Amino acid sequence: MIDSIDMLWDRTVIMQSGEVRANVTREDLSSSGRSLEELFFDVTEGLRPEDHYSSKED
């Protein structure tokens, strides 16, 4: 499903267990060299909170 929306998003908010785990713009994610899919799996597979992405615009 991530493949289906990869070209359509400007900002993503990934929530897990009712908490925002990542809030990032496409531009910020691109500049980090990461893909949306990588971010999703990093967040949902349990990286430390400080390793999650957050946009400068939060």
C-alpha cells in the first residue's frame, strides 16, 4: 500500500498505539535520504523515540 501513495503525499504522520511516532514532510524525508517505506518500518518496528523523524515545521 505504501507504494500506491508514495508519489501523492506532502506530509505524513505515523501513529502507533494512539501516539504520533513520526511527523515529517516529503522534503525533509527526501533530504535525509530515507524512503517513506523505510520510515514506516523503522517507526513500527520499534526504533528509539529519538531516532524517529519529525519535521522542522512541527
